[in-house]
Amino acid sequence: MTFRQARYDEPFIKDLQSRTTFEMLSEDYDDSIVPATMRNASPNVPEIPEYDVVRHFTRLSQMNYSVDTGFYPLGSCTMKFNPKYADKIASMPLFSEIHPLRPEWSVQGTLQVMFELQEYLKEISDMDEVTLQPLAGAQGELTGVLVIRKYFELRGELSKRREIVVPDSAHGTNPASAAMGGFEVVEIPSNDEGLVDLDALRYAVTDRTAALMITNPNTLGIFDHNILEIAEIVHSKGALLYYDGANLNAILGITSPGLMGFDVVHFNLHKTFATPHGGGGPGAAPVAVRRNLADLIPGPIVRKGESGYYLDNRNSKLGKIASFYGSFGVLLRAWSYIKRNGSDDLKMNSYRAVLNANYLAKKISSDVRISHPGLKKHEVVASSEESGRRALDIAKFIIDAGMHAPTVYFPLIVKEALMIEPTETVTKKDMDDFANLIHEAVSLSPEELRALPVNTASGRLDDVKAAKELILKR
Ligand SMILES: Cc1ncc(COP(=O)(O)O)c(C=O)c1O
């Protein structure tokens, strides 16, 4: 691969004072004709013509790497290709220019999209009620945790049920959401296979437990085949089971959170359904629940009545979690993706994602250790520890060669972790190129690796300084 990255010495936009000659001349205009009381001081904003703004952002985009320019193997972040028809539908003025306060009769098509998406998500998850409100995976988790909290509050058990159990392989947002929802977090270890340690679970789940939060397949890309036993352990103590659906891409149409015994689920639509995850948003994380929790999820929920679709703004016992109707653009992309694929292709996408992860695992296994034995689902975690090369340095090598790096140092239970999620939208050639880069990286000395990158627009950042001296504006 020959790597070329655009390099511009691009200033901050506030330093781009590039006024036109006409605007400069216009400063000399005599505006004394306007009474002083009607004259405003000029607002303090940069004076930049539209074409310079467009050129500024175009230049920045040319220095960038994206799913539209190449393979983006971030594990856990699911950066699969974002189909253009979904973007096109989301950009249609009929949808994008609707005012959120428009009367229901005038936005029946939009309500139909939301209604159908609710129905699709119920079918995919085998759950009974869905709210489309939450705006990101972490917010979906918080919503789910608050639903669980309300459930126990209404049963008069909240003072007793103070704990949420989380496996040590969990995504960091899980314990954070549990704590934000007012619970204590109890962490349990994984066993040698990367699965929940059942003895530790039996010990941890007591009548103080409100819920177990878990993702399956987990962040190691491993499907926990003990899930029905896990559900039984949790339910036998009167606690609930929360499904972090961020890894749903691996199981679409093959199994479901409902079949596995879960009570509350969030979906990361911005991972599985046509919006790539990384890059800071926007996201959408609808939450689905079983019938006994249906009154607790935030509205509005779209219903279909005799005279059309309407918003059920029922007084959810939880109140609202986001303004208006959630991230409608992301919901719309997910709806069009599900509709376009249909159940057979969604299932096939999951098979492809799993096949690709296992192909890649095999290809890199002679250069880096695959973290746990056995078949993987959608993603694979490798460790560069034994190769004597740091995961960070391997990542910099891959970036220097013109490909995006995988996620590094997550999950925390694997040392020098490289977490790779090829997804179904990757070619065999991309995966072979990636595996070759891993091979080349471990063939370089640690010192040679540390000198990289040299081909990129920015050199190696001082991570510690960046984390400790957060200066977000100049
Ligand atoms: C397993 C898992 N859970 C939860 C999340 C949180 O999702 P979000 O980043 O949208 O808040 C992620 C995000 O990568 C994830 O991978």
C-alpha cells in the first residue's frame, strides 16, 4: 500500500479573516441615516465568506480518514460502511425539515416510520414495548437502569436492592450507567474461556441485587453459551437482566435478547443499523422491555389508531429522557436499512460479520495471540504482549501505512489489547492487507515502531499531556 494523506497547514476557522473587498469597502458606507437607537454593535463572529468556510472544511475532510475512504476496523465501535441510500432518505427535506411541533395529522408518514421501527425492533429483540427516545448507547443504558430502579421502587424494594452486577469484560459505560442510576456496582470476573464465571455470579447475586448488566456476545467477541443459566440465577433472586445491545450485529435473526431471557435491552442503532458509531455522534439507542415494564419507559410512543398514527404521550412513570422524538435522522436510517435488507439479509449480514471476524483472527494469529480460544462472533481481541511490541505502537504503524487502527487497550482484562471488528462490509483484500500490516509491524523493532508515524499530517501525540492538560480552545 502506498500511503498519501493530504497535508494542509490549516488555521482555526476563527483565524481565517478573509473578507471580500466589497465588505471591506462597505465599512466606509455612511450609515448615519439609521438612527443610533436602531444600530447594533457588530456581533463578534469571524467574517468569512461561504466559499472559504466550505474550502476550510473540505481541506480538513481531506486530511481525515473515514469509512468512506477505507477499512475502519475499530472493535466495539462498529464502523461499518454507511449505505448511501440511508443517508439520502435521511436528507430528504420531507423528513429533515419537519418542525417537531407540527400537528400529527400533517406528519403521518414520519409517524409511520417511527411506528414501523418500533415494531421491527420488537421483532428483532423479542420484546414487548419500545421507546425510541435515548440518544446514545450510554443514554439507553441509563434509561434502562432508571426503568429497573422505578420497577423496584414501585414494588417497595428499592431500599433493599442497591446493587447492579457487571462482568469485568463489560464496556465502561455499563458500570458508569449503573452508578449514575444510583446503584452500587459489583464486578464479577470472567473465567478462562472469557465467559461469566458462574460460581462468582451465584455468589454475587443476592436479594440486594437489582440487575445484571451484560452484553452477549461480550466485548471479547465471545457468545456466552451459559446465558440461560445466567438468566435463571439472576431471576431466581428476583433481579432483572439487562442486555447491552451494542453487539447486536452478531446475532440479528439468529437469536434475540428475549429468547435469552433478558428483561430490558438497548440497541445501538448507530452501530448495527446504517450509522457508523465512531466520531462522536449523533446516535440513537432505543430501549425495549418486557410487558411488565412497559408502563415505565419514556414516551412518546407512536401508536396506530383507526384514524392514523398518533403520539402516545402517556405519563410514563419515568418522565422523559430526551427532547421531542430522539435522534430522528438516525432512526430514519435504521428504518430504511432494516426495510431494505429484510429479515433474510439482516441475518446474512450477521453471518458475514462473524465469518469475517474469524477469518481475520486466523490470519493474524501467528503474529499476535488471540485472547481466548474458540470461535469468535463479530469481533476479535488479540494481544501483542508476547510479541514484545506495544499495542499502541502497532496501531501507529497501521495508521502510518494508511489504514485506520483497531481499538487498543480495551477490553481492560486483556493486556496490550488490539480489538478488531471487521463487520460484514469489509472485503477479503482489506482483511489480508490488515493482517499483512500486523505482520510487518511485529517484524519491526520496538524502537523503529516508536518513531512512527511519519507519513501522517500530525505526528505522534503526547497522550499523557493530552489527557492531563485538557485545553479545548485557544
Ligand atoms: C458494548 C458497548 N456497550 C455500550 C456502548 C456505548 O454506546 P455509546 O458510545 O453510543 O454511548 C458501546 C460503544 O461502543 C459498546 O461497545
